[in-house]
Amino acid sequence: MKSAAQILTELTPIFRDALDDKQLVLSPDMSARSIEGWDSFTHTQLILAIEEHYRIHFRLKEVMNFKNVGDMCSAILRLAP
Amino acid sequence: MLFDSLTFLIAFPVFTVVFLNAPAWIQPRLMLLGSLVACATFGWVSLVWLILVTLIGFHFGRSIESAASTQRLWAAILLLLAPLLLLKYTDFVIDAIDSALAYFATPLIRPRFNFSLPVGISFYTFVVLGYVIDVHVSRTRAERSIANFALFTAFYPKLVAGPVERQADFSPQIDTPKRFDYARVTDGMRIIGSGLFKKLVVADRLSVVVNGVYANPDAYGGTALILTSLCYMFQLYYDFCGYSEIAVGSAKVLGYDLIWNFNRPYAARSISDYWRRWHISLTSWFFEYVFAPVSALLRRRRRMAVICGLLATFLVSGLWHGARWTFICYGLVHGIAISIDYLTARPRKRFRRWIPAPLYASLAWAITFAFVACADVLFRSDSIMATRAYLYRAITGLAPDLRFLTQHHFSAASMKALIAGLPIPKMDLVLALGTIVVIELAGYWGRERPFRQILAIQPLWIRWPAYYLVAGAIVYLGSQNAATMFIYMKY
Amino acid sequence: MRRFILRILIFSVPFLVLGTFVAAVDPFDCLGISTLVADSVKRESAMPLHNPLWKLQKYKNKPVSRIILGDSSVALLNTDEIRGATGHQYFNFAYGGGTLPEAVDTYWFAKSKGRLDAVYIGIGLINFNAYQNLNRVPEAEAMLSNPLKYLTNRIVVGAAFLSAYSAWTHHKVAIGVPNVSHEAFWRQQIDESLSQLLHEYQYPAESARKLQEVAADCRRNATHLVIVIPPTHMELQSKIVALGRGADVDRFKEFVANLGTVYDMDYSNDFTKGRGNFSDPFHTMTDEVMVAEVWGNRQQYSRHLAPRN
């Protein structure tokens, strides 16, 4: 079973690619509000990339309601043990 | 009562003084009352629709929170959209049916309703829709107080043409006491001043040439048409940005923060960048509530999901502006462009590494700007045929103009001759275009810190002359003709 | 908050001072509260700056049922002489640099003030051009109904300074008087002004439609509508043909012939050949001939145009 920290490390390159920010360092409490360029458009691209990477499928309500990076990590942990 | 009317000029300061000195517990009610009275100045019909949409939204917010069901959500969406769809699109649908029938057989002359649109309905309907959906996906809690909810939908500074606020951003501000704060009030006034200047001195001045040329584009040459399309770009931008600034500024004076709607849109270097800078509150609404669900639903189809989401988003956004083929086409064209933007993101990234950064930036900017200019011709024209004719004339008319200029060795007189027919006093054109250059440069310098904040910390002998310049221009160079409206009021 | 309001008041002092000054001079008599500057001074220094505002204001106070619309070529018509010839009082609503959209809007303005018995419109090919579309009448109407717009209009502010200067120093201000010799001005009008005016010509479909509405309204209300084509010097007429606008002149005359009674004075005859009859190629020296032809029905240097259909 992966740890949340491990997921965070794996997510970092995905976020960097989608948000076009090479220096981005992720933390669980980061949200669309605190990261520049994270809007609905890039959010969808992030979801696509994450789902492809982990071969998982989030629920629609989940996708609409991720409040921060931490939420995403826990959803990934639940779906991809 | 519009922002640039005399009534507003008198009513707003009076209301502000009363409001900021009122006891805190009464302030939300006072604000609601003021907003409803202001809405009623547009006619009782507007007020009735506003109250109706507010009640539907409030009821469904509570009911969806108590038991989230997709059926209730759909019922709310349909009920909320029904008035807007009915008033805005009935005649268009009848027209379409009629012309389809005419294609096959004799036309059926069905009645046309010519409904007049209640003020702000396109905006507050979306505000309430967003709220109901947010409650459904538990992004926000349902509002418990009907008065607070009504203030959220009716808040006068944003009632007529946005910004499209989110309940999660606005509602927490309602119950905090509002007191006079020198820095805040003066900052708000600087924003209002900037908005009035953009609207009255620049946009209305440009509207003269735009209206004249678009009424009869066949009469003008290539240079004049291209110049006019630029004028329209900036008229549209300054008109709506001016409106938005007055909205944000007056809200700020009263102690509320609203979303900034514009962030130098014409500096964009891609179409997706442009839409992050243009009418930000509404665009982000569309992305949140149209693009996100559509692309999330279809996301097994990978890239197609994003493309479908984008096309759907921009089709709806085009239709939102009104029931006209030009708007639908405008949405579609932008949808396609942003899809291409999305699909070519990786190759572009590679290409960027190859050529010098400034060259890439100017190339990207020029392509984006030219595209937006052409799409705006579509936005302004009466029909798709008229757009085609305008663009064709503008582009093919450039060669003869260039020949004319070379014949006259690019003399000042020959350049003047090319735009001599434009229906605007030339001084006015120079004034408007010159001002645009100054404002855009100030915007460029103020990227990190807004220009008005830099001004605010200057000594009095710099500040006041600057204020006099702006206020004097608004008073003495502002549009004097009576019949000007904010463009975005009609959508 | 008190300190803030005080600052706002101090800030607005210059605007209040300027507003009070303009109100005190009242260059177009729109407020009617001050007689500090004599009417004759205002007529000389303010009227030329905004003809429509001046005339709309005068007419508003004293409507007359017979009006003359058009540009400078008929603006020189003296209504006292016309009264001498006909016994009727006229109001000359023609503006320097007047256009068709202005004439049309002025017609509806005059009509809103009372019944009209006769409307005379002076038009030549120069105005019958889609590019001649400047319209100062809506602005003037807005100022008449809103004192704040009047006090803050930059032309009114300019006129206030000019009137005050003129009243204070007893200097006459000469507005629009050419500072070149008669001959040089004549040549400049033919060679430059005309070419500029007609360089871009387009049939004014919109104004034509609006004129037809005016004509229809006149017929409905039994208002006598007369079109006057004022005389221009032959040299100018020939130059128009030389510039390739001959067909446009014909088309223009054909159009106005269908509107109402037409007095065409703009053709080759002894009057238009005489250079001494004209102050410049566009304008006659005096209004004598025009009054005799149109109101005295002399038909020596004018002809009626018959409608084609």
C-alpha cells in the first residue's frame, strides 16, 4: 500500500506538466485557489492524466468536488491500493 | 438606474453615507432594500422576475441539501432556465422553424413575441444556477436566510451585468459589519473613476465610428475597415471592463469584494489564455458548470472528452449572448480555436524551445490578437454573410490602399486620406486611440501592482493632478449624447 | 469620514467654479438665469460654435409654423425679407455645415413643438452624400433637456470663455473667416474643398429614406414641403461634372423631385455664371435672388423639377 507522501511525489510531475510550472512543489493543502493556473480546464486535464497514470476512474461527484491536493491523494489511495 | 446616469451619481453617495453609518445588524437588510429599489427603477417586471428566480433558487437550495437527488437538481435547473429560455429564445426558435418550413413548402407566419428581457436576468439566473449545483455537489452549504440569499442574487452593483459571483465567495461577506475605511473607500473610488473613464471617454467615443462603419461597410476601404474592427475590439472591451470596474469599485466602497472581470485580455498569447483574461467571472462559470461536467462525463474518450467539453462550453457561451446565428457561430469559432490550442499544446512547447523567446511571444500574441479581432467582427455583424463581406473587403482592400500609399510616398496626407471617410471627428479618434495606448501601457507596467495603487502612494502634488485629469476628462470629454448603454446589458 | 467628505468638497471646487462661470455667462441662453453677457455678443461668439444648440434653443422658446432647413447656403436667408415678400413669419433653422441627418432631426424637433404650415429644405449634391453624416442635433436636444450636460459640454465651455472675453474686452471674435485673399479662397474652394468633399461620395440611402418619411409626414399633415437647390457658381458645377459626379447630380435631382415642390437654381444660367453674384463658389453674395425666386415665385433663375413617377 502506498503512502500519501508517495502519491504526492508521483503527482508532482503530473501537476508540473498540466500547469506548465517546472518549480511547482505540491502539498496536501494546496487547492485551485492557491495554485495559479489551476482552473476547471487544467483540472480536467489533471484528472485525465491521473486516471491514466493510476488506471483508475473517479466518480463524477468526486471530480467536481476535489477541494485540494489532499482530497485527490485520498481518493487515489482508495481506488489504487 | 444605470451606473453612468445622473440618478446613480446622486443616489450612490447618499446611500453609501447612510449605509456605512447604519447599525451593523440592519446593514444587510438596508443593502437588500436599496438593491430591490434600484432594480425597480428598471420597471416592476424586472423586479418580479428577479424575485421569482430568487425564490426558486432558495427553495431548491434547501430542498437539495436536505436530500440530494439528481431529479431535484434537474427540476431546479429546468425551472431556473425556463424564464430565460422562454424570454430570450422563443422568437429565434419560431424563426428557425418558419424558415425550415419555408424551405419545404409555403411559410407559416407564426406570431413573434418580442419579449423584452428583464434587466440582469442572464446574469442572476446563472448566479443562482451555480449555487444550486454547488449545493448539490456539496461544494457549499444551502443559505438559511432568505434575506441573505436575496441579497446575494440582487446585490445592485452586480445585478445588471455581473460579475457572476459564487455564493461561497459572496455570502460570507454579508454579515460582517461595514464601516467607513478611508483606504478602502478611496480605492473603490479610483476603480470607479477608471471605469467611468473607460466607458464614457473611450468606449462611447469609439462607438460613433463603429456604428457608422458597421451600418455601411461597403463604403470603406481596407485600412478603414481594419481600423474600425480594432476600434470595435476596444469599444467592447472598455465598455464592459468599464462597467465591471464601476461594479467592483462601488461594491468596494460599500465594503464588498467582487471578482475582477478582466485582466488585459488583448495581451493574451493563446486563445485559452485569452479566455482566462476576458469576462473572467462568466468564463470560469461556463468552465465550471458546462465544461467540467461534460468532459468529466465523457472522459473515457480521453482527448475527445476535452474537445467535446470545449465545444459545448463555447456553444453555450455564444448562445448566452443572444439568439442569433452570429453568436452561435462566434461560440463555435472560439470553441474550435481553443480545441486547436489544446491539441497543439505539446508541439507548441517543442517549437518554443527552438526559437528565441521574444520572437515566440510576439508571434503567439499576433496570431491570438488577429484571431480575436476577426471573431469580434462576427460578434458585431448582423449576419454571417455580412461578416464574410466585411472581412473579405478588409483584407482585399489592403492592397489598393498600400499601392495608394506607395504612390504618395507614405506622406502624412495620403495616410489621412485613407481614413478620411470614417464618421468621427479625427481629433476624437486620435484622443480615443491615444488614450487606449496610455491605458494599456499603464496596465502593462501595473502587472505586478495595479497602477492605481502605485498612484495612491504618491505625494499629493502628483496624485491630485492625476485625479483632475481623469475627472476632468470624464466630465468634459465624456460622451454627451443621451442614448448610450452598456453593451453587456442587452445579453 | 468628515475629513474625507471635506477633501471631496475641496476637490470639486474647480468644477463648481467652472460650472458657475458657464452658468453665469450662459453662452447659448439655455438656462435663462443670467443676463451678464449681452445677446449680441453671444450671437457673434457662441452661435457659430454650435449652430444647432443656438437655434433649437431660440425656436423652443418661440415656435413658428414655417421653417427653413439646410446648410450655410440657405442659412443666409433673412426671414425679415421673406416676411416682407409673403407676410408670414419664418424661422431659419439652417446650420453652418448642416447635414441631411441634422435637417431631418430638426424637422421632428420643430414638429414636436407645434403645427408646421411650411417646411423649406435647402439641399445640394454636397449634402446629399452618405459621408456627410455628422449630426449635432441629438447632442443639442440632450443639452436643452439636461442642464448638467449643457454645463459640461466642452463646446459650451469654450463658447463661455469666448463670450466672456469678447464682452470684457469689446473685441469681436472672428470665427470661420478665411484669412486669405478672395481669389485664393475661391481657388482653394474649387480645387481642394470640393475635391475633398466629393472624393468619397456615396448615395445617402439612409438619409433619403428619412427624407421620404418627412415628405410623407408633411403630406399627412398638409404641411407645404419645398425643396430648394441653392445656386452654386458655374465653375463649381463644371468641376463636379469633371470629377465624374454628373450622374450623381442627376440622380439627386430626380430623387428630390419626388419629395415635393422643387426650386432648382443650380444650373447654367446668367446668375450662376456671374462671379460677382457669389462670395465663394458655394455661396451667393446676398439672399435677394433666392427670396425673389422661391418666395416671390419669379422663375427667372430657377426651374421646377417635375416628379418622374
